[in-house]
Amino acid sequence: MADTTKQAERTAAKLARQIQAFATKHGGAQGQLAYIGQAGTRIVLVGEDGGWGDLVAPTGQIAQDAAERAGLTLHESFDGELAAKVRTGPYEWSRMAGIQIGGKTAG
């Protein structure tokens, strides 16, 4: 049991460092936690400059702990003010278009 707790703490600490690195690179960050089933919880990050990314924690509790350790401001949902900050580039637009029309980027 103690090994499980130590592993969870190490995982949360590693994720917190990654969140802090993202925030440093993007002039600050805000986020949202999204449960993705057995895979865990997705930590969606949105930088103050519009950059975005995500991390996956094995559990919701580890995701919450990592966000708290990193000082990440969390939103209940990914809409409104948070979604409006996201800036997409040509890669994202071409990928989304390819998926929608069945292009080669659809997989």
C-alpha cells in the first residue's frame, strides 16, 4: 500500500513539473480536468499566449494533486473564456479538415 502511495506522489510531482514547464513557456496557464475512462484523467492546458497541450494522469486524484502542486487554475468545463484563449495553427486546421472529409490524416 505504501508503495502505491509513493508512486502516486511521484507521478503527481512529475506531472506538476510538466505543468509548470508548460506555464513558464506560455506565460502562464489554466486548465481543465476531463475523465477519459480507464485511461485516467486528461489535464488540458491552455497557455496565456493561446498555446495548448495536455497530459494524462492515471487517476483523477493524481491529476487534481498535480494541478494543485503546480498552482494551476482549473475550470469546470472547457468552454467560454478558456476555450476562447486557444489558438490553432495550420497543422490543427489541416488535421481537422482531413478527419472531416476522410483525408489521409483521418488515419
